[in-house]
Amino acid sequence: MANIVAIVGRPNVGKSTLFNRLVEQRKAIEDNLSGVTRDRHYGHAQWTGKFFSVIDTGGYVTGSDDVFEAEIRKQVNLAIGEADVILFVVDSHTGVTDLDKEFADHLRGTKKPIFIVANKADNQEHIFMASEFYSLGLSDFEIFPIAAVSGSGTGELLDAVVAQFEDEGVEDPDAGVPKISILGRPNVGKSSYLNALLGKERSIVTDEAGTTRDAIHTRYQLFGQDFIITDTAGIRKKAKVKEDIEFYSVMRSLRTLEESDVVIIMVDATRGLESQDINLISLAIKNNKGIMIMVNKWDLIEKDHKTMKKIKDEMMERLGENKWIPIIFTSVTEKQRILQAIELAVKVYENKTRRISTSKLNDIIGPEIEKYPPPAWKGKYIKIKYITQLPTKNPVFAFFCNLPQYIKSPYTRYLENRVREHFDFEGVPIKIVYKNK
């Protein structure tokens, strides 16, 4: 992926605000509290016809009490390694700090273009004060005073940045690529799973619940097929969400669900399928997403040859009418069935995009309707003439009949079950509509 810009610097200088300004979306969480961003966060931007990717990073610190300090530094270094251009963001209100000097020394070894961006230069006094950052002796370029909140000065900065790119870049390298998201309660192993798949630390992992805050998008390839896998913040019940940061994290997770093709609902094997998991499944069904359940931490369960079937049966009981949702048991720490889980997600995606020809539908479902026709209503007989799959993103089947208004939900469930019985729509909600013929 050509043309990558990394935004780096100490905490609370406005890196996420600048990131959101460049990608023209509020993708990264912004807050006055330092240390909100922890993982690398990617977005796409364009300026004067050139396209580029932007990486937001956590604040670089040393010697603090923050348990995430070392992991954030690791993520920052990975972003610097990926980038073609580095934006070193500083605060024109506070001026040069010891942390700025320390981080400037850290960057001094790189041969990549570095732009010092003096953020919060929202008046003439602070624009003038930005010149003191020349004392860092780091960049071959001028200091760029900007105000990321309003966008002031960002045009001049971007003119200089895109001049460093040799090619035009790709408008959206993720367009048309299947999107798989991992959702669940806090501390069920979502970030650990992503890291295990990639074989590197893409997301920060600790024993502390709520480590992931932003939705972390990653391009992944399996058997020659590209996917975008998104790790999300853990979702708790609304009543338990006290902090603004957690509230926005949950909102990002729910937005990720809406933008996904397939949702992996990760469940802790030691706790089973909980009400919050059921709520997420219901939301995924409402949004017509492919769904699967990944039961993690299977290594912590004392089991015999009947345990898996017993737990699966209990979960199916809780799913009610949604028994079409597949369940897989995994252990991320033991790397048990982690590849099979992603293969299952791919299969669900294929099911979601499957098209059944009209002739095949009528040849197979037609006899099922003849065997059990719709019940008559007040002496009126309902005749289904033919069936077709509509050209929609999700499987929708139209049944053309003489009296569509008289067909009731039990018969609709019968038809759905027959469609699922003859065609593989495992993990996919299907919709049946009736049209007058």
C-alpha cells in the first residue's frame, strides 16, 4: 500500500483530531484526557488528486505509570516503520517539552521525511510561537503551525506532504474487499485472536478489560483471498458504561458492525452465551449481517467427549429460531481452530453473496409448496405462482402469489426452513417477501 503518512508525538497534542481532519471522518476517539489512543488506527485521505493512507498512533511516553506505555511505544515504532512520511505533532500552547526533545532524538535516526506540525496554533501569538520548535533540529522542512480542530493551516501542510509521494496512490484500497469484524464483551480475547492470525502484535493485549478503544482495521490474506478484519472495543451493558471514552468506544464498535459483511461474535467459554451476546446477535440480524459465534478460551474448560455437544445444544436453545448461526470452539492462546474460525467466516461471506437461479428455486422449492400449500384464509385459496431471488446485497426471496396479504408468519418460517434445507445459507439471515401476481 503506497503513500502512507504516520501521525506521531507525545500524548494530548491533537494527533487524533488531525487524523479525523485528514480522513474527513470522526473515526478516532478524541478526548482531553491523554492516552486515549493506544493501537495504530488507519484511514484513507486524498489531497489535490493524490490518495494516501493515514496512521493515527498513541502518545509516545517513557517513565510513566501507564501500564500500556511499552505497548504504545511498540505500536508507534511499527507505524514509523510503515510510513513514507512522518508528521511529528507538537503543541504550540505548551511549547517545546522534555518529551518532545526525547521523541525528536528517537526520530533522528530515520531517513524518512519528517514534518513538525505545531498544533493548536489558533491565533497569531501561537502561530508566532511555533517557531521555537526549530530548536528540535529535526526536520529539513519549515514548521507548519495548524489548528486541527478548525482545519486552519492543514492545506499548506498537505501540499508539502503530497509533494513527497512519487505516485498518485489508490483511492480506496479496501473497496470491494470483504469486511469481517470481531465483536463481544470485554476481555474475551478479540485482540489476541487478531494478533494470532497476523502473527504479530497488531492490537495491544493486556489482562485489563477495555484495552482496545478504537475499531482496529487490518488487511488480511488467506488462501489468496483478501479480507479486512476489524478488532473492536468490548461492549458491556449500557448501564455499566460510565466513562465518555468507553461510550465512544462502544459507538465505534456498533458502527463497525453496521459496516461489516460478517460479524464474529466472540464468547468466553467459561461464561457461555450471555444476554449481551444475544443483543449483539439480534443487532447483527437486524442489519442483515453474516453471523457466527466463536467460543474462545476452550482450553479453560474441563471436558469430556460430550461437553462440546452439551454446550452447543445449550447455546442453540438460547438462539431460539436463529439456529442457522454456526458455532465454533477455539483457544486463541493454544492456537486451537483459529484458522478454521476464519475459514468459517469466509464461508459465511460466500453464503451471504450466493445467488440461486430462478429456475433452480422453482424446481426445488415448488414441490415443497405443492406438498404443503399456504393455508386458506376465510375460504380463499392462496396460490404461489413462482419464486425468484432479488438482486440485493443480502439473500431476499420474492414469492409471487394471488393473495400475499393472507400469508402468515408460521408459513413464512416453513418456507425459510425449506430454502435453508436445500441451499447453504448457514450464518446468513434470509428474508422472504410476497408480491402480487
